[in-house]
Amino acid sequence: MHKVFTRDPRWWRISLSILVLTLVPNVAWKPDDPLLKDIRTRDFLQAITRDTPTTYYQGRQGPTGFEFELMRRFADHLGVSLAIDTTESINGVLTAVREGEADVGAAALPMGPISSGVHYSRPILVLQPLVVYRRSLPVVRGPEDLTGLKIGAIRGSGAGTALRKLQARMPKLSWQESTGLEVADLLYMIEQGKLDAAVIYAHQFKLNRLFYPGVEDAFPIGKPLSLVWAFPSKDGLALLQEANRFLDELRSQGTLDTLIDRYFGHDDYLEYVGARLFIRHVLKRLPQYESAFKKAARETGFDWKLLAALGYQESHWKPEATSPTGVRGLMMLTESTAKQVGIANRLDPLQSIDGGARYLVSVKERLQPQIKEPDRTWMALAAYNVGLGHVYDAQKIADIRGGDPYSWDDVREALPLLQERKWYSKGRYGYARGGEPVIYVRNIRRYYEILNYVSRSQQEFYQINRRPPNDQETSQLFDIVPPVL
């Protein structure tokens, strides 16, 4: 189990217009309620969750995830810190709550039948079960196409409920369930031919689909379920009621949809930008920031064109850019990173370029001395994207697989494995969207190559820009890069 303590002084009011299901009367809690009094005395809320991209994981600058964000705000609502333990299965979460090892369970829990020892909160998010399958198979259009397929599901996730209802009218339907797999594992197994299909939730597929291009969505299965939190019933109703009050207030403000959109509303954040679009931005946007990139390069020792390529990958050279998770500015710095490098205003492009360059230096300096150039730069860029800890974990995986942990080629092959439990469990920093930094570095290298080309031959560059390149020219200038798994 992994524990994290965090306190967030900010208060974000969040809501969602969905069915409100009241499981317990909304009575006021008493200030001397034993559990709430105990939580305030120890000054932290103990939560139990799972290490998955839709719940909680270590991101670029620390813990993140949809349910982590909600739990952190609930702890702030109570005026205490948040302590997080993780376990590997939904049943493990419910057991920890039932036995009083956690105050709240938040791990993509579906609303199910009333469970002994557990109370459920009001619904937080609608969960729509979805059938996904391998693209190389005949098209799966409906339930009748599932017979004979090797189907996987996560036990306790709610997928089994939908399948069992379908099985009532399709007796030949069969599937496999596992408590030791996550959604990314199922998608990987489909791509590798170990499974033909799986039942997951629609928002989970949307979040992961870019990393598994060989998997296609088929059709929704069963009725939508509700994502809820779990509370120990033996400790009374006060904490549950306070959570319901917290969720009601979030809903009443109409902002939970915004948070959901930040995590699940975008599946096109990875950039596969063609050469012509990049060249147009070089002409129209880059000139106003070129001197700042050159100044930062002189102070840090990087090639200014590499810093410019990094800035384009991060924001398309937009000084007011903001990511779904609140990273801001031309170089997309987090608030903590900006403080670390002494940046007062992330939206000031000159400060952002300076801060991004100095942060890249600090990451590069923390890499092992055995890493030589240019691999050292590529690994530093990967760490800028996914976090240095995850790069360290990928190095360990590369070593376990018989590769060179100081070679970018071998680390690049290992990074996507951080999406699979059997691999990320061997590291220190847990799950990561490991396919993303591979594409990220690849794109930056392509942008860098084009900028070098521009520097060598401005005349040829303008000629290319005046006429649309044909398919062969485009492929030579800039490859369309699919997710690497």
C-alpha cells in the first residue's frame, strides 16, 4: 500500500447535473460525533483508492486523478489533510472501508446492492458500460456478435452485472473476470490477441484510447451505473452525511461538469501536427518569442531551437495556454514548478520561457552521469513531460528486460509499460501514462529537425510554405506519429 499526505488550501466548487439518489436521510451531524471528532483530532482524512488513471496516480508534478481531486477538496472542506492508501482491487477497497482501515473509499466504485458494513454516498458520475474489441476482428455491432469471443472484465467494477443481465437472454455468452487487472491491462491484452473484447466504462476508454489504436469501441451494454464513495457503516452516518452535503453543494454550483471535462472530456490532447501547420506557426508566432528562446539558450546551454520546439509542443507558442489540469503558460509550468524556478507570472511569455529552460536544466542535472548525449536530452524532455520519478522507473524496467537503462532507445521502449500493473508495480512511482512522453519527445525532435532545416535554408523554407506540400514531401518533413506501445 502506498500512502500520500496532501493539503490543498484552495476550494474549488464542483457539481454535476445527474440523478441524485438518497440512500440515507440528510440529517445534520453533531460536532461531537466520534468519527468526525477523531478525524479532526488526528487532522487528516484517511482515504483508500486504486492506482489508476481515472482515480489516482502520480502525475507530472505529484498526485493527480479525478477522484483524488475530489477527495482533496473534501478533506479541505473538513479542514484537515488527506492521507491516501492504495490497494489493487475494488474488493480490497471495500474491505478496507468495512474493517475501519479507511474513512472513505474512492476508487471508481459502482453503485451496487447494499453491502454489509458499507454505506454509499450520493452518485458522483454516470458510468456507462461499454464493449470494446480488437479492430482486426469482424465488426462487433451488437450483443449477438459477442458469442464465441474471449471477453475480459474487472471483477467488482460493475461490468459483470451488465454481462450477467445479457447472459440471461444469451446463455452461450461467457467471459473472464479478474481482480488483478486494470483497464489498461485489458486494452493491452486485446491488442496482443490475448483477449478479443472487454467491458469497461465509456470514460475509461476515452481516456486510454490514444494509447491503444488497435482497440475499437463497439456498443454500450446495460444501463448506466453510478460512481459513488464508500463509508464504514459501523461508524455512524455523520461522515457520510457531510460527504453528501459536500457533493450537494458542488452540484448546486454547476461546476462538476467542468472537472469531469478536464479529465474525461478530451481524448485528442496528443498533438500529431503536420509540417505545413507548424511552418505557418513558425512564420507568424515564433518571431515574437525567438529572442527570448535565444536568451534562455545562452543562459542554460541548450540549443534555442530545441527550447522553441519544446515550447511549441507544450502550447503551440500560446502564452496564455492552460491545460485541463491547470498547467499554464507558453512552457506550461505547474504552479509548484514556477515557484521552484522563481517565476512570478506563468502567463508572461518571457518569464515562462526562462523558467521552462531552467527547469529543463534542473531535470537534466538530476539524471545519472552515465547517460550521454543526445540520450541525456531526450530523457530530460521525457521527464519534463511525465516526471523524473517515472523516468527512473522506466530505467529500472529497461534494466529488468535486459536493456540499457542509460539508453533512450531502451527507456523509450520501457515507458509505455508503466501503464501495465505487472510493470509499474516494480517501480517506486506507480502508474503513468507512459505512451505520452514517447510521443512527446518524438514530436519535439521532429519540430527541432524542421527548425534546423529552416535555419539552413530560409529560401527553401519560404518556397515550401507558399505551396501545399504533396504527400511525399509532408512525410519527409514531419511524420504522423501514432501512440507507441
